[in-house]
Amino acid sequence: MKKFGLVVFSTLFSIVLLPCCGFSASQATGTPATSKAQPNAATVNGKPIPMSIYTAQTDRLLQQFSMTGRKLDEKQISAMKKRVLDSLIAREILKQQAAKEGIKASPAEVDTQMANIEKSASPERFKASLKQMNMSEATFKDYLATELTIRKLIDHDLAAKVAVTPQEEKAFYDSNPKLFNQPEMVRASHILIKVAKNASPKEKAAALAKIKAIRKRIVNGADFATVAKQVSQDPGTKDKGGDLNFFAKGQMVPEFDKVAFSLQPGQLSNIVKTQFGYHLIKVTAKKPAGIIPFDKIKDRIAQHLKTDKLKKEVPQYIEALKAKAKIVTFVKS
């Protein structure tokens, strides 16, 4: 299993955050008022950005900084709060523009993305992360719908104008050889029987007996993937027959890593104990270390370059929309 367990919620947010977040906003118009006298942080064309949302965002970021042990001075806090407000204003402007153009993420698109996010974490981790972010599942789904709508707007209005030539793709490949050094990788599947950190000797013995019986089934001819779906206690891989896809050295906990890289494709491991419990590992493929050929990576290079160009276009697009909008802020700078 991977060192850091299942994907944390803050990472999940990264798939929907747009490049506009954090871009500097132009000077807002209107007469500022104190946050104590107003329930809103700002208005965009008369549409309010509630002070509660602004405060929740700033408090969340300050808490994240605090958890890392980093202390911000007053100047840094002020700059962070300004970035939060800028991003909320930009988001509202983009949301309004999407409505004006009749662009909206469909319920099916939102449900698909929501399902993908939920699959990347256990139900317990997902719920805990929502609680940490002070969001209900319904609130997050609404947030996700807006972000997908904004992404569709950007794709519609800007993406079609951004092009990458084959010459640019090759130049990027030739100029960044270190990016395409592929380490040795293995593709493996595993079956996990969990053992709690505070498990009693009796519980540990029961788990060990269980994994031994499972291994015997596989040695006697049972299909590894089928057995994994039936008995594995890793929710992230169970439904995929235990498949972990390809990973490089250092991505898994040391005990797991050492055994996985010692096996040959098709080979079943002995019982492996890690902090998560008891595992059986089956390697299904290996990739030797080497440089990834251009033809195999050029599509990803093209997407990277297009995304990079698009990020440079978005701030200008937002500023053009701001120039036509009425923005009033009620937060002291």
C-alpha cells in the first residue's frame, strides 16, 4: 500500500480548482465598508459573495498553515486574504458569464465526477475530509457543479483558441530530458487483511490464519483477482481485483516495496506484514528504467503545453470580464 494511504481531500480539490484562483484582481469599485457592518464580503453585478464564505475560506487556509507549523505575519495574512477574495470574485464573474452563455455542467457530468472522487478515498476518509473542510456532501456537490461549469466555459471560450504545434512538442521533449527518465516500475495486485495497531495477540493470530488460508486457495488454483474482490480489506483496490497499477520504488511502504520489486511477473509472494496488516502480492508486469520514447509521451506533452498556454490566457479573460462588471468590496484591505 502507498506510504501516505488514501488520497486526502485537499488533493481531491485540486482536480476542480481553476487557474484563476489566486490571480490578482483589479482594483474593485465602490465604497468599502467594514465587515462588521455588512453580511457580504463583496458583490459582483449585484450578486453577493457572503462574508461567511469568505471567512470560511480564510479560516481554512490559516488552519492549514497552522497545521504545518508555519506562522504568517500580518502582511502575509493580509495578502492571503486578498487572494481569497480575488479568487471568489473571479469565480463569481466566471459563473455569471457561464450562465449568460447558457453553459452548465449536466447532472450526469457532476455525478460522474463525484463518483470518481468518492472512489479515490474510503467512505470513512471521504466523510472525515468533508468534516474537516466544514462541508456537507451536498454542499461539496454544489461546489463541484459550479467548478465543472466554469471549466466548460473556459474550454468553450478559450481552449479552442489555444494550439500546440508538433515543433513545440518536440522542442519541449528535447529541452527537458530529465522529465522523461522513467525509473524501474512494477505493476502489482495485492490482497490485504487488516490488523489494527492496537490488535490483541488473538486478533493478530486470526488475521494471520486468514491470510494463510487465502494464499493456499490461490496456490491451489484460485484466480488472484477473483479472490481479492471477495476477501481483500483494501477498499481502494478490492473492486479492481487488488490492482495497484504501476508504481516506482519508494511509492509504497518499505516492506511492501522490497517484496514487490523482488518478484517476477506472475509470481505470488509469501505473506508480507506492513503497518496496514498482512498482504499477498502478485506482480503482473514490469517496466525497466529508461527514457520514455517521444512517440509514447507526445500526447501528454501537447496537453501540458496547451494547459500552460491556457493558464496564461485565463487572467486576461477574467480581467476583460471585470472591466465590464460592477464589483463592490466590503472587506478592509
